Amino acid sequence: MDRFHVPRGTRDFPPDEMVVRNYVERVVRDTFESFGFQQIQTPTFESFDLFAARSGEEIRESMFIFASDAGRYALRPELTAPVCRLVVSGTLSKTDPPTPFPYKLYYLGPCFRYCKPQAGRYREFFQVGTELIGASGELADAEVIALAVKVLRRLNIPGCQLKIGNVGIFQKLLSQQNGNGGQLRQDWELDVIHDIDHLVHTTEMCEAIAQRAERRQANIQDDIAFVSSTRSFLYHIQDRIDYSGDSEIRPNEDVSSHNLCEQAESLPKVAEDTFLEKWTTELSLPEEMGRLLLEVSHLRGPGAAVIPQAKDLLAGTDAMESLDNLSRVVEELASFGVTGFEVVLGIVRNLDFYTGTVFEIDSALLGAQKQVCGGGRYDNLVKEFGGESMPATGFAFGFDRLVKAFKEAKNDEGMSRAPVDVLVIYPEGLRSASVKIAELLRDSGLRAAVDLCGRSIEDQKEYAGKLGAKYSVVIDETSAEKVKLREKVRTGIEETELPVSALVGEITRRIKSETNSGN
């Protein structure tokens, strides 16, 4: 008979893995709820048009699509659009009691995208995130960012880097231009913003490649694949616009281990020159404006240094309003105790619906696929889905990457994987008594089990060890009202005789004592 395997890009999660995932999920839920966010759940698949309307090109091209009931549907590639649909439906105002406004919502669930599976990237992946709908202003933006940071702090994940920008800066600059008459203004504005996102991502990846090469800890094949695919992408643009400048890509130049560092070092400049030429020739963007966009995208560092530099560059433009908003968000973050972040103006997020503050959080523990969280403000999306105009902001964690960072930080070491707290061991003829004792323990909130395979007492004791149970209870052969409590300690097993009536209280006392000593 043929053996079946999980589909490519998906995974099974055995019990030991689920212990860690469930712990991380509980911390995330508790943190979200401590800010007043409430959980919702939406369908795993939605109308194809819901996602096609405002998702970025990368998401639109990677959706799993199927036909049913004379319509086209898609497995959800992300969860912001479904939340907006839920808001527009009016369901939240009809709940009992009505959901408080502004809506503070959170979700956790699987998403699906057709991609090339690689480390940290799967076709079925999990997102956990929040949407704050109905609140505008810098305090709302700062609270959402602070919430994401607090999750990482509570999970004790070190080496996380928060980066904040404002896509409105580029949108305002571009809205001053007429653009190419052959395209809708919104289309070419988005085209330029996507290019800026690609440029920033390429620059960061190339810097990381150089650092990994220095430390001799690179997965060189993945790095070669990234540089090769990026060069190929830029080559096709150059070919289309008939580019012949200093950064021209020769089609016969292959990337190898011998020239990887050299190619990676030159790639950001190649991308800049290619995009600038594309903007001026295809989109009729003045070269002066193109160079200003690039110069702004380069600015990064502490807010106290970046924002004054940006003010000098943007003086007299419509983008000053967005920059002032970013400055106020930075100030508000201090109230939440969020410090040590970078203002990175080149962060624009590769989704079409962002309108203001945007942010990303990277984890140094994750290697090339380092982004663990991203989000921002999207004030027009609810209205574009047919609802009233509502300001909104939110973010999502890549839950799989969050769990991986938690494990890379060794935070799961020492975490009990035992499925039960207590195994009730019984001699032949006292099986019913063991079940009653197990029920007594369960009713008190303890996890308890009995042997279901008819093992001997010695084999049951061995089974308790395999389960990893901290405690086991052996029923006295002469009386079902007496037991021997066995506890695993550093030196072996300690045994205490006591009546069944005292069992729950004794185990509870010991667990409480251990918890207090651990604190």
C-alpha cells in the first residue's frame, strides 16, 4: 500500500511541538486581551474578489483559487481583508452586547499562499494579529506598535529590531506628480512604492549576505538564489526600458560562490539605477523627484537624527504632514516604554492598502527570513469594501516564525512536555477505584490518566516515567482508600503514604510550593 505524505509546504505538529506552540499562543492571547482586544474568527476561504481588490501583486499571484457554486473563491492569504468584510457586514453592532467601538479585534488562524517552500516559509502558515478599527491619530498607532513589542518581551525573545516609517510620505510626494497618462495615477504611485519596498528589502538582504559571509555561517545556496533571482528581475526591467547605463546587467553573468559577495555588494546600486530609469522613462516621473524619493528612502536611524534630516529634504512639500505624524508617533512610543527602535523611511510595506504609519519587527535569531511582524495604518480599506469611512491600523505576526524565534532563544528548554500531572497506578482488581481517583484529580483541575493496557504495577511505574508525569499514585492492594504518592525529584523517587481524601490537597500544595519557589 502506498504511503501518504504531507503536501509540499505544509507540516504536521506532533505533541511536543504543540506544547510550545500552545504556550506561545497563550502568551499572545493574554497580551492582546490585556490591551482590551477581543478575538474573532473568519472563514478559511472567501470570495476571490475580496482579496484581489486591494492585496498586493505578490499576494494576488500566489493565491490558491477554486470554483464552487458558480463563483470563484480563494483560501485566505492574509486576514486583514476578511476582518474589514466582517466590519462592513454590520455583525459587530448586532452582537450581545454590541462590540465596543472603536473595534479592537484579534485573530489566529491558518493562511495559504502558493510559494517556493524554504526555511521559514510555507504554503500553509499561521498568522496572529490585531486590527484596531475606528481610532485615528498617533496614540492609536503607538498602542498597536507597543502591543507587538510587548508580546516579544513577554516571550523573552532577544535581539528584536523595531523599524518604523510612514508610507504617506511617498504617497504625498507622488500625488504632486501628473504621472503617465496611460496609467491611472493610483496605479503608477503604487508601482513606485512597490519598487521602493523592493529596493529596501534588497539592500537589507545584501547587507545580511555580506555579514553571513564574514562569519562563515551562510546558507550559500539560498543567498545565491536570492541574488540570482533579483538580478533576473532587474534584468527584465532593463531589457524592457532599453537601459544602457553603468549598472547594466549582462545576461551571461552567473552568480556563484566565487562572486557572490561582489554581486551582492553591487546589487542595491543596480536596483536604484534601474528603478530610477524606469520611473523617468515609463512613468514620466521627473528625475529630480525620483532622486528625492531615493534619498528619502535611504534615511534610517534614531528618530532624533532621522526626522530633522527628513524635514530638511521634505521642506515645502505635501509630505511634511506625514512626517509630522511620524514624529508624534515616535514621541507617543516613549509613554509605552518602547525605545531603541529605528526610524526607517524606506519601509513602505508591499501591500496596496497602507496609508500612514507602517512598521516591521525583525528577529536576529531567524536568519534570512528574519521578519517576524509587520503592520501599519490603512484608513481607506473599510470604505473601499463598501463600509463607512473608518480609520484603522493593525499588524500580524508570522506565528510560525514567532515560535521559531522563541525556540531559538532556548526559551522552551525545561518546558514540560508531559501530557499528565498524575498517573494513577492500580493493582489487578482495583481498576474501577483507579478511575474514580483519576476523576477526583481531574475535577480538581489536575491532568490525570490511568493505564488502559492492563500492565503490571512495575510496568505502570515505567509507563509513568515515559509519560514524564511528575507524580504517580499507587493504590494500596489491601484498601482502595489508601494510596502511595510518588514524586519525581532530582535524586530519584520520593514516596509518601496518605489516605485518598488527602490526595488532592497534598498534590495541590506541592505544585503551589514548587511554583512559588520557581518565582
